[in-house]
Amino acid sequence: MIKLIHLSKSFGKKKVLHDINLLFEKGKVYGIVGSNGSGKTTLFRCIAGLEDHDGELEYEHTPLKDHLGFLQTHPIIMSRITGWEYLKLVSISRGIDTENFQEQNVFELPLNEYADTYSTGMKKKLALMGTLLQQNKVLILDEPFNGVDIQSNLLIIELINQLKDLNKIILISSHIFSTLRDTCDEIHLLRSGIIEKSVMKENFIELDTEMKSIILGDNNKRIKLS
Amino acid sequence: MSYYFVLQAKRLNRFLLEFGITPYLAYPLFIILFFVMSFLIFIKAAGYAPWLYILTFSIILESISQQDRTLLLKSLFNRKAFYKIRLIENLVIAIPFLLFLLYQQNYLFAVGLFFIALSFVFIPYYRSFQLSIPTPYKRRPFEFTAGFRNKIIYLPFILLLIIKSIQVGNANLALFILAVIFFICLSFYGAVEDPYFAWIHNKPPEQFLFFKIKQGLINSTILSGPILLILGLAFFETWPAVLLIQGMGYVLIMTIILAKYSAFPSAMNLPQIILFMLCFWLPPMLLIAIPLFYRKAIKKLTPILT
């Protein structure tokens, strides 16, 4: 179980996360939704320990980062490194001495090619594969479906469900509501750094409708199309 | 197109300021340093100084001809403007090298350098094929894996110098190549690394640094191994000098790893670079630099790794 207690984050004078109190339990998938700039990635980076913050973060194993896999929105891939070598790097960094990446290549990536020549979706899949190979207890997946083809989206949903069965804690952010509906047990709505609402699975449809009306509003009428 | 060069000058000035040195001081200092270093090279390594010059010039040209930069230029400018920009840039860099070679009356090398400057304009630096260059570091990514591929262009130069050293029985040249190998290894640690690639390690800072140093020493041994073999077979009598260079190389690899993480996740700043450079000229400085870099590296890595 991960407990966030009064977690806040500021960049200079600008407060981007306000007093976040959340609980994440084993074997459950949590969605974090919100518009661009609402603080989702900052929240994930704080949990991962990539940003310092105020407030507390409790987890049974410390440090949490040693048990956490973090898929970033835009995975960073070094130049002149093949997909295979990237997977080797992320595996040995966690002390996992494996090399049977081709067997586990669920996304059928060209692992012998330079990973920086991959498309956006392929980079995402490679980074996700690396995160999964690390065998972490907690996973943060920031926009895992972004830029990925529809077949791989279905595969990712299936993998998330398998991870859930393995009693992992999974945190996901996505702008594609249907993917969250298919995977999450609970969704937290983040707006301007504040958790505005937490919704359980049975109320996801209402949240979807509400989000559409909030996000869309009359904004589409502001631009003069001709 | 002229605005492109104005922008480049602005970027360079900003970089120098961030580095902690005013451009008004940096440019004259750089010119003085360039000519002092050139004189030193031509005095200390008289026989093969022009080759070194060509190698250094090629390294600089290669660094500004990288794929991303080339693609950006191609997307911004038409074909004619693109080649014009690349040619102007290469010639601006070539001018001090050419002047010094002409001053040294090395006309043949000056012509060669000029043609290298021209040829680099037309080398397609973007990869249109998907083949990856095999390295001996597949199982130990990433600094040496990426570095080896980035610097593979210098392999023919190094091989040429090795053959030359055996041909003329010049042990000093072979020793010099060994030192060059270590310089190349040190350059692998020059790139700024995203904090994510330190963060993924489940090791406390002390163990992380030990792991990085261990990898650096093993990998540099793999690269320097063939030269060591040649030195052992062809110039066995030079073993004390070989040990000295190899040992110094190891210590400098260790120092640059510590120096890199002492500034992490930013790039090394000017005082850190000066301290590191001082260690080359005055090795006892290592006794100050190593503990200092180590303490700072632990401080910088602690929030990321714990």
C-alpha cells in the first residue's frame, strides 16, 4: 500500500500540487485524469522520487523507487543504443541478469536496430517492455497508450490486467477514457494540482460525461471555422 | 541565412555565460589556448603532430555534423542554403588549423585539412539504413556502447598510427596511441545523462558509483587491450611507461565518472572542468580532486537514488 499524505509541490512560487492525500492498494489499478498541465506528470515524478516535495509518502519497502517502474510520457532513449541494449541496461540496473528479450518481445520490436530510430509508438513500447522486465511491485504508466497502435493498446490493456492479478499497484494516466474504463478500479480527477474527485468503477460513465462537458464546454465555438 | 549565424553566436554566448565565463574573455582566451596547445603539440610530438591535428579537426567536425542537427538544418533551409551553411561552418573551424599548418609550412597537410573540411559538408550524417554497429560492449551498456559507435570514424586513424609505429619502430608513438585511447574513453563521459538512467538503479549512491567505475575500468581495458598486446609484443622494453599510462588512464576514468556525477544532472561547470584538466598536468591534484568529486557526487546522487 502506498499512502500520500499532504503531498504538495511548488516550482518557485508556483504551486502545482496542493495537499494530495491518496491511498493506492495492492492488486488495484488507479487512473489519474486531468487536462494538460493539471499536474499528473509532476505527481508521478514526486511519487517516483524524481522531484522533491512537501508532505509524506509511505510505502512498506523503502525506498519506493527501488520497487517502482516508471514509464514516462516521452521515454528518453539514448542515441546509438539498440533496443536490445536498452532492455539490457534497464534490467541490469535492477540487478536482473536476463538476455532472453527476443522471447519476451511481445510488441515484436526490431531489437537489433538503434532505438532512437524507432517511431514514437515503438519507443513507448520499448520503454514499457523495459519497465515490465524490471519486475517491479509498483508501476507508474504515464500515458502508456499515447502514440501506440490499436493492436498494441489492446495488448497493453491485457498486460495491465495481468499485472493486477499479480497483486501489483498500478497508476495510469491517459487521455483516452475508454482505456481507463477497461483497466482502472478507481479514477482520480486532478485539476490545477488539486484532486477534485475520486470515482469508483461503477460511476465511470458519469465521470466520462462530466469530463466531456467540462473539457468541451463552449470552447469549440471560440474558433471561427469556415 | 544570416539570422541563423546570429542565432548560433547568441547560443554560444549564452552557453559560455551559463558555463560561468564572459564571452569577451572566452574568445581571446580560446585563441591564445589554441595556439599555445598547437605549439606544444608541434614541439612535443614533432613527427606525427600534423596527423594529430587532422584527427582533432575531424573530431570537431564530426561533433557538429550529428544527425539531429543535420536534419534540422535540412528541414529549415533549401538545398543550396544548407550546403552553404555547412561549408561556412566547416571553414570557420578550419581557419585556425589551416593558419597554423601554413605557419609550420606543412602545405600538404593544410591542403588535406581543407579537403576534409569540404568533404564533411557532403557526408550524409543521418542514418538511412537500420544496421547497428556491433561493439564489444553489448552486455555492458551504455557509455561505451554509444561512445564506441560515435567514435568509430577514428578507428582507421588509430589503426594507421599503430601500423606506422610498428613500421618505424617508434615505441613513443605506440605509447601515444594508448594515451589517445584513454582520451577517447574519457570523452564517452562527456554527454549529459538524463536523471532517469541513474534513477532506475536500485543501488545507494556509493554502490552506484562503484558500479559505474567498475564498468568504466572493464570497458576501457577491452578497448586498450589490443594496443597493450602490440606494445607487449613489439616494444616490450617500454613496460614501465605502459604501466604508467594504463594506470593513469584508469585513475582518470575513475575521476571523470566522479566529476560527471558531482555535477549531475547538469553538465560539469567551468571550475569542475578546470580542476579535472589540472589533474592532467599536475597528477598530485588527483589527491584533492577525487575526494572532492566523490563527496559532491554522493550529495548529488542521494536525492535521486534514495
